[in-house]
Amino acid sequence: MKRVENPPNPFESHFVEYFEGNTPPTQVDVFEDTTRSILSRNDSPDLGFRWSLNPYRGCFHGCAYCYARPSHEYLGFGAGTDFETKIVVKKKAPELLRETFLKPPWKGELIVFSGDTDCYQPLEACYGLTRRCLEVCLEFGNPLGIITKSFLITRDVGLLKKLHERTHLNISISIPFFDEKIARLIEPNTASVSKRFEAVQILAEAGLDAGVLVAPIIPGLNDSDIPKILKKAKECGAKHAAPSLLRLSGSVKEVFLSRIRKHLPLRAEKIVNRIREVREGKLTNSNFGERHHGKGPYWENIEKLFDVWSKNLGMNQKESRAKRAPFRRPTPQRELEFELS
């Protein structure tokens, strides 16, 4: 059981700091979000999509490097253990998504699940919000992408196959580490590395466009894992792979540094120095076009390593895709056919 540990919230005027030994234990609390909209608009040129959907805010996976941690501070929570234990659920997400699709301005653009926190984190097993949102996408034929670390996605293989037949569907399983012990220290509540590779295999064997996201790449910690991750992913049937450099914006920096100094004390300074080396002396860079990539010889070698291995393994090749039906709003007759199918 973890103890409460949060960096100061920049949006709060008060900060609670506990004396050593008096820190209370954490517990998982679930809150309901009564938001009136469900899609988040992305204006960053670094990403290949404009819209993302996040059924949950906060994430039980507890990854030390998660760039979404500061978003929890807007809710009055902390970016540390609060982010991992105070989970907000958007219970009306499927209904709100359907309302969006029914509005004339919506033209069927790509939506990514999730651009922020994991859409298949443990609460999805009982709430099923992601699955119900996927059913709405199937009904309208709206293209989508999915990014997750969870083996729970395999529960929805049948639904995902229908989506693949109906519209564009791209799935990326996030696997930044090959070493199970290191992964458990940095991302403590995620599925094991082996289960994530198994998820890739199950999705690929179902004929789905599955791949891996090697993110974040943490210089000095997991860059040497790249060949092993790509090779294993290819053996499991992955068709594509992509890298992304660690981002330590806002309170993420304090959470991440605290974690590696606690669990990897002998390697921590080397990791920090390598991060600075690829960030021109800084720990992060928030500029558009530079956030996901580094600079300098060390980063160039990482990119070359990734490119050479993915190319030699035959990943990221352009494939001819079967033509999919376009986005369509259902007529009463089509609604009846959808319900019967």
C-alpha cells in the first residue's frame, strides 16, 4: 500500500506536507464527471490526430513518467498518488459521443482512445465505458485509434474485428521496457511486459492492425531495450512501431525523479545526465515540434537504432487497405439493422 505523496499543486493556495511516519495510506476513490462534452481537441502539430477521447481521468497504472499527471491538478487533486488513486469516470461518455456524431458539423474525423489516460485501465472492467464508446463508433463507422498498456483490450477482440471491417482502426500497445523488474518499478500497476506482448499477438492473430509504441524512451534507462522490444513485437505479429522521447513537464518531473532516485539510486544520476544530454541541458522541452524528439549525437544514435531495427524487421511498411465505408449517421432503418446485427 502506498502512502500519500503529491507535489505541490500550482493551482492551489495551500499545500499539505506530512511529517515523516505520519503520512496516511492511499485508497482508491472514484468520482463521477458530469461534463457536457466528451472529445478533447488537440492543437499540437506533434500528433497525427486532432481529437481524443478519455473516458477516465487519473490512471491506476501509476506510471512515473505519465505526461497526463498535471491535468489532475486542474481538478484540485495532486499529480502524485492522487493521480493514481482518485479516478474520475465519465459515465455519460457513450451518450455524449453519440450526441456529437449526430450533430451536422461532425464529419467523421479520426478519434484516438486515449490521448491522455489509459482507456483500458482496471475500472474499465466494471464500467465498460470504452467498450460502449467503441460500439458507438461502430454504429456510425467513425475511424479511430487506440493506445493502451492493458491486456483488458483483448476482451473486446470481437468488437474490434467488426470495427476493423467497418472503418479505419489502428491499435498501439505501449511497451517501453523489456525488463519486467524495471517495468514494475517505473509503471507499477500495468500489465506485465509478457502480457502486453501476448495482447499484441492476440490482436494480430485476429487480423487487426496492431503495433507497439515504445514510449517513453528514457535515455540511459531503456534505450538499449529497443532492439529486443521490436524483435519480440515482430514475432508477435506487430505491423508498426513508433518511439517517443520522455517528457517531464510540470509536476511530472518531481514524480519521475523521486521514483528513479528511490528505486534506481545507482543509476538515477546517469539517467538524469542522459536526459539533459538529449534536451540541450534541460530536463524537458515543451515547444511544438520538439517535445517528442531530442537533439545531439546520443539522440541521433537512438533514432538510427530504432529506424534500422524497424526497417530490418519489415515494420511500418505501407500496406494497401481495403476500402472502408465512410462515416454515416444512421437512418431509422439502419438503426434497426444495427440493433439486430
